[in-house]
Amino acid sequence: MSRLPRALAAAVLALVSQAALAATIYVMSIGRSDVQLIVDGTTVRSMRVGDVSPEGIRLVEVRAGAAVFEVGGKQVILGLGQSTVAQTMLRADARGHFMVNALVNGVPVQAIIDTGATNVALNMADARRMGIDLRGARRVTSQTANGPATAYLVPLHSVQVGDIVLRNVIGEIIDGGPEKLPIALIGMSFLKQVEMRRTGNAMTLSRPHLR
């Protein structure tokens, strides 16, 4: 059998790497030198240190009750019951809205999932509570439910919804208090970085840790 041309071999390796990155891992049990896991939510695999699964997942070592995997050239450490995907499930309220208790820059704020909002939006009172500095922020005009309003674009250090935490998310600070923006909006500057799946009154947000 002839060898693969170098370019074709590189392409095959790239596809294998991409497949490994796409694989998700959930750790079911951890022994002294072996683990049992679920791959991609469907396949149960038992692995010993040094094993490589058909999905390209390698068990590097087991230490201090955690398993160290290599996936697509990256290492990830998972404990019992942990997964490579951060995921949170939301339920719609009686009006069909998905309300969340988010953390913005580590400060709790009630918010609503809003795919029509360009960015994560906060009113000025919330921004003050979070210690957001508006010096040097770009001034824009934002369309709110109460009409156009002056807003300021700023980088938010962190935005957390459930188990999903994103860093350096673009935020939009609306000039005014609750009368201008009564509730924070989790807009597309956050949502475009996660996978959204909706089934009836349930919405699931997920994001791989390996990015």
C-alpha cells in the first residue's frame, strides 16, 4: 500500500484533531489507574492510563481523585461527575420569558435572555454596583423598550449564567436607571458564544470547556 501524500496525511490528522475536540466527556467513575466515562452522551468507555479511545481521547493519568485527559492536543482535568461541557437548563415563565439570576463581574443581577439584544445590557445603577468604569467607553445610541437611549460600550470582565462563565464580554450600559432598563439583558455578545437549544418551554445553553 502506498503512503499517503504529505498534504493528505496532514488533512487527515487535522480532521482527527477536530473530531477529538468535538468529543465531550462525562466521568462516571474513577479508580486508581482507570476511569469509566461517557463520550458524546452515548458511548460508555472504560480506559486505563495510556489508553486512547476511538474518538482520540487519551487518559494521561489519575491523580488525587481526578482524571487527566488529552483531547485534541489540550489537557483537561475532570473529577467524578464532571464534564468537558458547561451546561445550564432554563425554564420559561408564564409569559414565555427565560429569566436568569446572572453574575456580572461577580455581582448578582436578575436578567432575561434576549436574542434581540446586540449585547449584554445593564442600567447605570447596576453598572455602579459592579464597579464598571465608563471612562473611555464608546458612546452609542441604543434602542430600548422605552425608546432610544444613550449607552456606553464596555468590556465586562465576566458574565455567568448557570455553570457557563465567559470572559471579556461586550456590555452596553444604558444611561439611566430602572426606568430606562428595568432588567438586565443577556444579549448576543454572550449568546453567540454558546450553543442554544430550545424544546418547548425549556432552553439549554452549553459551551465546551476546551476552547
